[in-house]
Amino acid sequence: MSARERRLKELREEIGEVTPAEANELVDQGGLLIDVREPEEIAEGSPTSALRISRGWLELQIERQVPDTDRTLLVLCSGGTRSLFAADGLRRLGYSHVRSVSGGFNRWKDEGLAFEIPRVLDADARARYARQISLPEIGAEGQARLAGSRVLLIGAGGLGSPAAMYLAAAGVGTLGIVDHDTVDRSNLQRQILHTDAAVGTPKVESARHTLNALNPGVEVLGIEEHLTSDNIERIFEGYDVIVDGSDNFPTRYLVNDACVRLSLPNVHGAVFRFDGQASVFWPGGPHGGPCYRCLYPEPPPPDQAPSCAEAGVMGVLPGLIGTLQALEALKILLDKGQPLVGRLLCFDGLGGEFRELRVRQDPACAWCATDGDVPAYIDYERFCAAG
């Protein structure tokens, strides 16, 4: 008997094996199935809901992915050999309930257990996103998840520009951009999606050109419409996250109300002169929290809410806030970290200071503090003009 065979025999005795059917039952009882095969193998199929970490990365990533060392772990490879060595590695890290799946994925599939063909990354994507894939919180599976995600940006202006560029660079598969305006030369000081050559052209076309030049693998959908109560739910349909970069109160209230109705995360950003703020309004999400109306039940009087054209804005400031919006959207898509739900992050550009304010759900809010019976859309222009 070879040294390898002796070691495998020892591992079977020390670790123990379970059949695919037994592993499936243990998953139903709270166990976790870990597929340690290589990406090209997983491309042929992988058990549904399995955590996919290739053998070479297992010891480096598992503690972040599975901090509970008492959780039952079922390790699977193609035929049941690599999984024994992987299970031994997990045991050495301190995981106390580890089993190897006998026969691996080949037997799993032969026994008719559920599996899926996951989205996988090609060689170009692996090279492009290598620095993200190396993050344990993302990995190849998280990058593939981004590729299947859809984000809608409200506005291709000061906030939408950096948000769109970083979301495209990160590999979000589909970016929708709502903007009915054209590029003006005064935009170029802060709206980095656009160039001097694009002056006079629709912003959505300019944005598509820039984003496709940055990342040809991202689908950019330009929606050259003015958002209204009649079209907003049609436009929002199919998106995972809304990034609101609008610069007027009627649109912000309309976006909020639609997000509450559709239980969509609303990644909010706003700038004024040298100040900016960002938050996530998502009362229907896993983190609860308030909506935009809980923070601003009524719009300010029109004479106290001048536009950027009237009040001015430091061009770099939207870049900072829009980048924060992109980060929040990515955290939501990846389900990692703590999004800015119930928190308003404020930045004082002149003082160079961040401060965070807690925002609680208003128990009297007619939009988000209900059991789903929300009001109808209103005349937002009139509502804000009367503020």
C-alpha cells in the first residue's frame, strides 16, 4: 500500500464519510456543503446552495465565510479524494464537525440530487477582476454574482457619473441610466462620464460610450425619459438596486415612494456647495430602517433649496459621494458588510470631516411604517413647490 493510500485510509477513519443523500439531509438540518473543486469543474455543475471555494483557497477564506467552528461542514469534490484532504485541513483549523462526501459530485449527480450550472468567469473576467476576486468576501462566486446583477442609476450627472464608472469597473452586469438631459459644457467640471466632444448629445448616449470603453462586458441601458408616477414602476422593473443621484426634491420623493412600494434598496446621495451626504433607505430589506420621508417628511421651502446652478458645487465633491453610493450598492449586491441603513453619513468638505447621524423609522410614516398599504403616488412637483 502506497503512502497516499495509507493516508486516505487514515483520513476515512478519522474524519468519516457521508453519502450525498446523507449530506443533503444534513444541509436541511443546518449543515453547510462546501464544493472545493476548481472553477472549470464547477462550470459543469455544482450542488444548489453549495459554498464554492477551490481547494487552494480553502484555508485562506473559510474563517471569513464560516466563522462558526461548530457548524457541520460537508466537503465535496469530484470523486471523494480531494475532499478528504480538504476536510482534514478544516479539522486542523479547529472545525469540529467535518465530513467528506463519498463519491463527490459525480455520485451526487448520479443519485439525482439537485444541482445547478452556476455563472462562471471566463479568462478575461478573471484577469480584469483579479484584485476583487482575491478578496475573501468576494471571490469568484461573488464576482459572478455581480455579473448577474442589475443596478439602475437615476441621473448621469455629478453623482451618477462616478457611481456608474465604479459599478461598471467592478463588473456589475447591467447598468440602467435614467436621464432625459443633454450634455452642457457647465456639466464637465463634475460629471466625469462626459467629455467636451459630447456637448449637446444626450447624456445617456455619452454615458454608454464612456462606460463601454471602460468595460465592454457591461450592458448599459439608456433610458431617455423623465421619471413620472406613470412610468417609474415600469422603469424600475427587474433591477436589484436603485442609486438615486437626482438633484431635485420631486424626483427624490418619487424615487423613495416607488422603492418603498417595490421593496427596493434606495442608495441616496446629495451634495450642496462643499457638503455631501449618503445613506441607504430600505425599510423592506433585511436590515429594516427608515425611508427618505422619515428623514425629510416635508420638502424645504423652494427659496431654501437652491439648485447647483444657483448655489454652486465643488466639482470633486459629487465624485466622493457618488463613489460612496457605488460602494453601498456593491455591498448590497454582494450581501457583505453593513450598509448605511438607518445612518446618514455627512461630509464637510471644507473641514475635511465625516460625521454619522442615526435615522430611525418614523412610526407615523404613512409610506414605510405600514403593513404594505401605502398611499398612491402624488403630484410631486406641486408637493415640493408648496414646501
